Amino acid sequence: MLSYKNTADEIVRANPEMAVLAIGSIEQHGPHLPLGTDWMVATEYGARVAEALGAYSLPALPYSTCREHMGKKGSVWIDPDVFYDMVMSILMCLKEQGFKKVVILPCHGGIFILPPIIRQVNAKHNPDFMVALVDEAIMSSTFGSGNSTTPPDRIEVHAGAGETSSILFIAPETVKMELAEPGWPTVPRPYLNYGSVFRASPNGVWGDPTTATAERGREAMELRTERAVEVAKRIFAYMEGKEKFGYSYF
């Protein structure tokens, strides 16, 4: 797999046309999970997807937008406008070097500024440069976040069984299962626009981590990778298949 562990000359010889950028977050994950949960998941997930696609694996970004976790020290966020410019700059850097495709894997559910970035880049640069956003919502079932029969007030959002299982698989030494406890807010997720997660769930958890297992985390990561590869290929095939309409390829 091509990554930052390779030399520049090795990247030049391989001349990959695709790069994978996973995006995490440094934010509280209840009393039992580390602040780096999303970044740890992004690092593992991004590397697996890049390897499966034969792409250049960029280091996962540790910081994104997570103001909804204000209240306890340690969470670090970037303002949405700054984050927009940062990701846009990374993408244009890759384009300038000759990359043709980029897969973006958001591994934190609150990066609401990402879709406008992807639409802007594809609208301006398709077909010469294309970006596929494999969103966390697409992957939700692999995290145990719920299914069609799960009541709305029991759909996991944060630090529940899915994320806890993932970290038990990736970095079990960082998990304090003896402190794991459920947290079920009485307000829907959009209420994070009106107050921090601690207003909705005092322990910072939105789900039930007590049923988590490392095996479940391994299975979820494998399934998640497989599905992400399928979704990315489908998105690129869609963009590549478009013919010019009027003056535009978008």
C-alpha cells in the first residue's frame, strides 16, 4: 500500500491516480472511550480502503468540526469556514500533482461542511478531477447504529456499541469498559444545533456501549471497508459515465 511511509520516488514510480483521505475528530466519547476514537477509526478504515482500491493512503486528519462537544476540556474543533478552506486546499494540491480521483471518508458524524466542498469541486473540475464522498450515513448499519425496526429514540449516534466495538478491535488498551454506561437523550439529533451533546446526554454517550465486543468491531470494519469500496466505485463510474450536457460535464 502506498502511504506517507513510502519515499517520494516510490510514489512517482507507482504514479497512483487515486488518493484516500479519511477524516476523524478529537472529541469526548463518554467516560469509557479515548478522545481520539474517531481518528483511530479513520486511520484504520482509511488504510484499508486505500489498500483495497490500490490508492495512495493519506494520513487521516485528526481535526474537524465538533463544537457539539463543548463543555469538557480536550475536544478540539476547527471552524467550518476554516475547515472548508483546508480540505479544498488539500484537494487542489492533489489535483495539481496529477491525481484524478479522491475518496473522502468522514469518520465523525458532525462534519456538515463536507458536502458543499465535494459538490463545488466536482462541479468545477469534473471530468478531469473527481471526488467521492463515502458518508458515514452510508456506513451506519455496520456500526450497529440501528436498522429499520429500531425505534428512533434508540438509534446510536455517539460512543455506543458500534464505536466502542471498533476501538476494542483497534486499540483495546485505550477502552475502559468498566466505565461504559448507556446514554439515551430524549431529544432528536438535530437538537445538537441548539445545545451541546451534554445538554442531551450528561455522560456524553448517545447509545449503549455495554454490549460492545472486539469481534463485532473487526466484523464491522471489514464490512465497512467492503461497502465503502463498492460505493466509491459506483460514484466514480457515475461521474465517468456522464457525457457533456450543454456546456457542462457536471
